[in-house]
Amino acid sequence: SLQQEAILREMALRREPASLVFPPLKDVKEVQRALPDGHAVLAFLATSRGLYAFLLNKEQYTWWRVPSAARLQTETVNLLRAMGQHAGNQELDLKQLADESWKQTGQRTLEMILEGSKADFAKEFQELIIVPDGVMWYVPFEALQVQVDGRLRPLIARVRVRYVPTVSLAVPWGV
């Protein structure tokens, strides 16, 4: 109705107090204390100087520089194309769906991300919480391949994967 439209327009133009709450700032130690056993946070920071990765769980905290962010971006594009993501409305036929050649690209992508770190995703744990930045928003972490007992396995078959926009949201707010 016209009355509702007038009210909405007035609300849009007035300053109204809102109960918006932003994620609380937490330091690494607070996040570590609040993380349940078997959970890990893999956070990324893209800067003009490079891409940095941070991995933490309840006991440990480490970081490394991802050696080549440009090469990782190319590898991510290659992975997405190998998985059949060429265009928004492209149909995939049975041959494309059965093709598993993308798995090697998925393994290389994970190796590039973890290069220079001591991270070992072949070990058992319950949940991996990803905090992407830059090109990492496009990486399909669930599909990345981990070498386990001589076989490639998708990361999602090994561990639950969850995404959050900030490290502070990796754990409950009240903790």
C-alpha cells in the first residue's frame, strides 16, 4: 500500500538505532581455548606482499607464507575447469561427470596451499574451519584431495569442513 511505502521510505532516510552486533574481537589464545578438541582453523590473509596461511587448534598455532599466490590462482582455475565449471549454464554429460582427472589437480592445489607448513591433513580430526581471503574464497576445499594409505580421498570424506568470514566466528560468541 502507499502508506507502507511511505513508512519504508521514511525509515530508509532516518537514522534509526539498530541492534546490529559485529563479531567480537578475540585474540588467538581466546580462540584456541574455545575450540573443541579435534577442530582446527585454517585462516588466510591476502596482502599486497603475498598470501599467508594460519593454522591453529587447541594446542598449537603456526603460520606460513603460501609460496605463489598467482600460481595457486591458476591452479584453482584449472581445478574448477577440470571439475566442469566452465560457464554458469553449461550442461555436463556422463563422460564429464565420470572423469576423475580433476583429483590430481585437487591434490596439487592442496599441496600448494600447505607448502612450507607442517600441516598434515591425512591425520584424523573432526572439523576444519576455513577463513578464506582473496583467491581462497574460490577454492573448493571439500574437493581437495588428500593422500591416505596410497589413495586420493576428498578432504570432505576425512573431515567436516565449515567456512566463516572471520576467525572470531570460528567459535561460539559467548565463549
